[in-house]
Amino acid sequence: MAQHNIQVDVIVADLSQEHAAHTVYDQVKQLQRKVDLLVNNSGVASYGYFDKLPLKRQQNEIKLNVLSVVSLTHLFLQDILERHQGAIINAAAAGFQLMPFMAVYGATKAFIISWSEALWAETREKGKMSVIDGRDNYWKAQIIRVISNTKRSCPAQPFHGFGDSSFLCSPTDTRQEEPEPKRHQKIHPPRWS
């Protein structure tokens, strides 16, 4: 990163806590950094039957997956709009498909997609600003391994009716060159092959 004159500051925060977004924002301000790209990719998932999982656990999942994203975006969006330049990427890959045994997680990501598209519509006339809902392929992610408590990182096969897809692929199998986003354009990275 030094060869590209990029500075990195690490800010540690538990985004599931009520005031964590404000803490992160305040620390960025104290460091006198301008955020040109905000990537909201924190999240947690619970695996099991909705009615059997503890309610508090599912409420905390909503707090982290939705409220922290909304809070961080609200805080940093003000600065991005003032500069008339920047982008926000909200990870939401799971928001398009049926998520049995992960109903709350899927619903939080569906919210992020709908909300991101609304933000895109609201901000598209306000300068060089992009709001992207990061709809990436369903990768063999650590989050899947953790929630399922198995050594398998992805389902052995897609749910009935999904057919063959990149649903079971690893990042190296599915990675493609993404086009450079045009200003004021919604970006939907490829999800199914």
C-alpha cells in the first residue's frame, strides 16, 4: 500500500453496541481522515429453526446487520455528500434468496438491498456519489462454517429449485473482473452463473 501512497488506520469497535457507529465516526474525525469509500460488510448469522433460536440473539443480529449499517451510512454520507464524491458499498448477497434456517439473516440482507436502492435514488442527483449493494456470489465463507458448526463451508447442494449455480463455488472459482462503476449507476455484481 505504501507504493500507492495509501494510509490505513485500524479502528476496533463492536458494532453491535448502541453507540459504536458514533465512536467509529468520531475516531475517523479525530484522525482527520476523509472517507471516500465506506464498505459496510459486518454481520452475524444464526443457524436453526426461527422459533427455536433465542429471540434476543435474533434481535442482536438485526441490530448488527441493519442498525449498524444504517448508522454508519448516515454518519459518513453527510461528509461524502458535502464533498460531492464518494461511494458506499453495502454487502447484501444473501438478500435475494430463500434462507431457510437463516431467516433473520436473509431478511436483514433483503432490507439492505431495498434500502441501498432507495439511497441510490435519493443521492444520484447530488454529485459524484455511488451507493452499491454488494451482491456477490455465495462464497465458501467463514460465516457459513461458524453458523453451521460443521466442517463443510457451504451446502452440499442448492436448495430444491435453485438448479446448478455458483451457489457452491469458492471465491477463486467465481471471481470476475468487475466493471468500473459509472457515476450515478446502481451496480449489481453477478450472483448466479
